[in-house]
Amino acid sequence: MNKFKGQALSWELKDGVVEVRLHREPCNEIGSRTLEELEKFVAALDGASHDTHALILYSTLKSGFCAGADLRELYQRSQQMNRADAAKGVRHFLERVHRVMNTIDASPLTTIAAVHGVTFGGGFELALVCDLIIADKMARFCFPELRLGLIPGFGGIPRLKRDLGNGVVRDLLLTGRSFNATKAQAVGLVSQVVAEGEALEVARATAAQLKKFDRRTAIAAKQFIKPIPYEELRREIDIFCDLFTGPAVEAGLKKFVESTDAQPYLP
Amino acid sequence: MRTSDQTLDDILNLAATHFKVPREKLTPDGDFFKTLGIDSLQALDLLTRLEHHFNVELPDYELQGVSDFRTLASRIQARL
């Protein structure tokens, strides 16, 4: 568990805190490489020692925490196969992503996402598995999936529904608009908003505070207040895969991948 | 109450300072993508700075297709 350096992410265990750094250019898009390394991470997490109490997830890239799924890879792969095979491949990919997300969500460690800049789609979903989100004031949160003819597929809706009022969930999902960190804190998504460039340091200070508490109690508290909505997560995969075979998706992905628009990130 | 001209002036000053472009190069009707040399991610950064500066919420879809400072200022002014 102690240390790993991959192409998309790295981690290091120090003083009972595992720090996971995302560093895949341009903005930590989650494709097959990132997923493989996330799987490696959650496998290692199982073997974390009893002295480990916290996990901090952050990005070293200026652009932001994570822009979500790697849509270019998704488009290119789906172009190389027929619709049925592409749908099968997507389901397999989503099931792997969900295993990773569910493992981090259920981890006995107290987990913190220290986010800045773009925290979109799958990147937002990755932050949502964490117990606490500490946001740089320049962070933005968004679910732009509807413009692709899809819903979020990495567990975003069930976890948002778990954490927030349904009106906010509908606003985020159905308009595709992005929230800044202040708004995200106002609706209960973010626990702390901090100055530019300070999210990681504040996350470290928070992790140091967590060390003072009895682990068994912290684990029991987490299990009590943070149930994992497994049934809805399964339904999300089914709905996503059903939508994925529709014509809107191929057109949406093609438009995004081939876009020379100055604003492709705006829904 | 802040006037439209004040709002526009604030936007031009903020953009010039943050993106390190001489203020005199920025004009109300100039295309901010071109004059600031920014891409869509940097445009989101600008949007966030403007929201903080004016203490408003600017849904991104309202800015779809907007590329000049004057229209941007009018969108913000409508929410002050």
C-alpha cells in the first residue's frame, strides 16, 4: 500500500493518511488506463494497515480535479465495434467503475476529496464517493451528460440523491449547468470552501484532526450515516446502457470529440 | 445600484488582471476568447471569478454563444 506511481495516478501512505494524486493530462479523464490504476488502488486499499485512518484524493493538474469519463476513448472504441458489442463493452466498463467507486465509498477510512477547477461528470462522481469534499473556491461541479443523450453512469445520481435534496439534483442533472464551490457548499455538497490553491493543505489538516478519534467509532458512525444505495446504482447502470444504444449518444459523442467550438465544456 | 458601465468596467479590469492582458487591449465589443487567448476551461475560470466578484450565479447556458464583454456584462447586470 505504501507507494505507487502510475501513468494516471500515484499514491503514498504517510502518517496514517493515504494521498492519491491524479495526474493524467489534460484533466484526469477516466479511461481504461485510469480505471486500471484505480482498480490497483482499491485492491491495495484492502490491505491498508490498521494505523491508516484517512484517504485524500486530489489532482496535481492546474485544469482541475477531473473532467469525467474519457469521451474520446469511449467514442473511438465504440466506433470500432457494432452497437451490441459497444453496449456490452460499456456495461463491463461501468461495472468495473462501480466496483471501484463502491469500494472507496464503503472504505473504513475517512475519505476526503480535495477539489479545484473542473469537477465534472465522472470526476464529480469520484468526489461524491468521498465522505467530505473540500473545495478550492475556483472549483466547479457539473453533470453535463444529458447533452450526450446520457445520464451520469459512475454512480452520480444515487449518491447525489443520498446527499442532497431532490430539487438540487434535478437542477444539476436536467439543466446540465455547473455550480461554483460557494453554491455547492450552500446546498450541502461541500463541507469547506477554501482559498485558491489551499484545498490540499486544508484536507491534510482535516485528516490530522480525524486521527484523534477512535477508529472503530469512526467506522461505525460512517456506516450508520452513509448507506450505499446499491439497488439504485444497479438501476443506473441499466438505464445508462439502455440509453447508450440510442442514436443521440453517437451524435453527442461525435459532436464533442470533433468540436472545435471554444466552449465544448459548456452544456 | 451599480450601473451597466460600472459592471462592464469591472469585468474588463478583472479579465485584464487575471489573464495578464493590457487593459487598453480589451474593448467592450471585443471577443474575449480571442483577446484573452482563452479556451473553454479558462472561460469557466473567468465565469467563476465573475460569480465571486459580483456575488451572482451565472448559469453557463446563459453564456452559450456569448463571446463579447458587453453582452457578458448585460447578463451579469440582469442578476444584480
